[in-house]
Amino acid sequence: MKTFLHVGCGPLKKHHILGFNNDNWKEIRFDIDEKVNPDIVGTLIDMSQVKTGSMDAVYSSHNIEHVFPHEVSIVLKEFHRVLKEDGIVVITCPDLQSVCEFIVQDKLSDKLYDSSAGPISPMDILYGHIAAVEKGNEYMAHKCGFTYSVLNNLCFQAGFKARYGGRRPEAYDLFIVAFKQKKAENEIIKIGSPFLPFAS
């Protein structure tokens, strides 16, 4: 069984996560918030409690936008550090390109869609879920954002050798699977596709 580190896990567990929701993966939950009962309490910029080269994969869903822009490279290097030599990181986060298409139409506070936490607007995607922050959960505030090309380049700069993914404009998010080692294109697609909601 392979092991993946679920960073910024919140209350979610692996049966919610595409690609990891099977018996091939053991989940280690990592979060800054003790209230969600993670296996390891820590921050994205200091994952020192996680041993170097100990994980087969890292899964990061909607949390790299919660650090400042100058800290993103630190986070990605930490992801790279904790991975085994053949490891991967799966990252999903808001797609600012699709969100900004609504902003230029002067729809900053209009509802984009309904979520389990209530209606979501471009303002929520840009700055963090307003209702959650208002209730005191400042961990939900967003401090930076990404387009696919920017995230792709940042992964390369952090030491990842191959990437696979893309945008999902209808859901206002983007996905990337980054590989610690170089891979042939067919192998990249074979390994990465199970983790991408839009891959064939």
C-alpha cells in the first residue's frame, strides 16, 4: 500500500478524493487546525514533522492559495522534499482566469454556484469564503491565486520534472499532477489521469 499526505485536509478523508479513494492508498492527514483531528498538526510552510522522502504522494486541495505569494515556492519545495524519488503531488486550487471572466462583467458579488457551505461568488473565490471568515475561521482567507500556467511554472521551479493537468472552467478550478522524476508522456498520462476529473 502506498502512502499519501493529505495536506490542509480539513474534515475530508480519502473516500472523497478522486484517485486516492481505493485500497491502494493509505492516508496521512495534515492540517493547521487541530479541530479537524489531523494525524499531524502543522503548516504548509513548515512540514518538518514529515520525514524527507517518506511519501508516495502529496494531495493539496484548495490550500496553496492560503499562503502569501512569496511563500508558495516554500510550500512546493516542502511537497517536493517529503516525496519519495518517484513521488507525485496532486494540486487543485481556484482558477483565477475563469473567475476573472465574471469580474470583468462586473459580477464580483454575483452567485456562481451553490456549495455545501452556501452560495459562492467570485469574491469568495478571490479572497476566501466570506461567511467562514466572518465567523472567525481566518484560515479560510486567501492570500494569493493562480492561473494554470503560473502554477505549472512554479512546480517546475520547485524541482518537479514533469506536469500534467489543466483547467476546469465550469467549476472555476484547476488541477495539476507534478512528478518528481522525468517520465515519458504516455506514462505521465497513465499515472496522472485517475486524479483528474476531466481526464479521459
